[in-house]
Amino acid sequence: MFKILYYLLKAILYAFQSKKELIIKNLLQEKEIEILKRKYQKLVKTKRKDRFFFILLEQFLNIKNLINIVQPQTLLTWRDDIIKNNWTYKKKKKVGRPPIPKETRELILEMKNNSLFWGAKRIQGELLKIGIKMDKKSVWNILREYRKKGKVNQSLTWKKFLKAQIKSMYAMDFFIVDTISGVRYYVYFIIHHESRKIVQFAITQNPIQEFVRQQLILFKEEFNEKIFMIHDGTGEFIQNYKALGISPVKTSTRAPNMNAIAERFIGSVRREALDYFFIFNQKQLNNILTEFVTLYNERRPHQSLEQNSPFGYIPQTKGQILKIELLGGLIYDYFRSTEVPM
């Protein structure tokens, strides 16, 4: 604004100059403009305040034919634009809905993946319970975006399936033990997922379907509730489980993690017992496994059970600390006793 006033004052001063001085200055400016035009062929950029200055001068003097940097028609266009902008009603910028917070979007994804059968309306209701009000269409749009990115689960995950059925979930498997004379024994066992209890084990040299079937019949005599039995795809496990009242859950090929709890027991019994013995016969193997399984079920702390045992125990705080040798001194079981040892 100060520059415009400066130029106006300068124009007034020109009015008091001699005609000779004005002609010389005019010729000089025209020559300078001609030189600048040759150097800069591009269009000259003007600012809003520049345009306002030219239009203001136009009110006092017809400068359309005097101006050099733009065409006369351009000057008229600038004037019309300024008048239009001053008299045209300016609408307020439309403000849309505020963006949905990232935490809410991630919560919607979590709800969907945790409960695959929930739709947008069901999730909308769940959000209302925790004070988040949202349109059903917005929930649907968020889920659609996550589906495009492949973040919405298409089916129940293996981990979630195991967690939902854990009370009635068991696993069975074989592991091999070789004697020093070259005889190979197969140890069959069943483990309960929730308690980690070894509910049954047996030793055989012929791991055939009939052997597995007999073991399952003995197992069902003790457990009459609905049973899901995890097993791999080896031939001895392929049979009619429906007749036994058992729902089989076959693991995928080369996927040991799908039967991780059974695999973990095999690793424990080898590391803590069998790896330290020369096995001579089936009787010796049975004695070692019986002693280890008893310890495993009743006294051994399990990390997955928060250092408790499958049968459970109450921590002892009083009495003298004693220990019992197990497996020939390979393992010691510590406990407290209030009785004075003889």
C-alpha cells in the first residue's frame, strides 16, 4: 500500500516537471523496456498489488495505450476481476467430517479380526458401548480399505481355534527311542492342551492303526466329553474317528508348530531324561517314562502354566527344605516338610 502511495506522489511530481525532462525520461524508459523484452521473452508475472496500481492510474489517465508489459485488454480484465471479487458473495469453505482417529480405525480392525462373523452394524453397536459414535457406512468403508490391504482375516486363525477349544483339545503323537542293541521302540502319548497333562502313554514296536485305535478306545473310556484330537498325517493316525466319538484335527504337512505342545513334550522328555540313559529294553524305558511323566504331571513347574504343574500345587512356606532323587539322581524334586527326618 505504501508503494502505491509512493508511485502516486511520484506521478504528481512529474506534473511539475518541464516538458523536456518528461520527454527524455519517457524515451529512456521505453528503451529500457525494449531491452528487457529482448532479454526476457517469457510473460511478465504481476502481483495483485501491481494490478491494483495500474487500475488506479487508469482512473486518472487513460494508460491502456501507454502500458508496455501487458496488452490493453489484460488491463481491462484485471479491472473487471477486482470489481467482481469485491461485489460477489464469497461462500464459506465447506468443512467436511473430521477424520476418524487412527486409534479408532485400528480398534475396528481388531474387532473384526477377533470376531470374523461381526459386520459393520455389529461393530457400530460395540463402539457405542464404549462411547464411540460412528455411522455404519463409515465402519464399512474402513473395513473395505483394510480388506484391500489384506489386513482383514478371511478365516479363523489356528491360534484362535486352539484357544476357543482348549478345554476339549488334546494332541497325540509318536516319538522314537532306540536301544543300544538296535531295537527301536515307538512311544505313543496323548497330552491335554489346557493343563499340559500327559493323560496316557504306551510303548510298542509296531505303530500300526490298530494299536492307535486301541489306545484311543482306552482313552475314551476315561474321557467322555467332546474331544478334539490333533495329529499329523502319518498312516497310523488315518482312521475312522467318528465311531470313537472324537473330532480329528489333522495338521498341515511340514507344520510342526500346529502340534507345538506335543512337540514341546517330546523335546522335554529327551533333554531332561532319555538323552542321559543307555536304553537296554522296554521295561527300563517304561520305568524311566513312568517316573518322568509322574514328575511332569505332579511336581515339575511349567512356564506355560505360570510355573505351576498340570495337577497343580500350593506353594509351601513352612517346614524344612528337602529333596528327592528322581531318575537315579538325574533330577531332584525340592519340597518342604514339617516332619523331622529320622
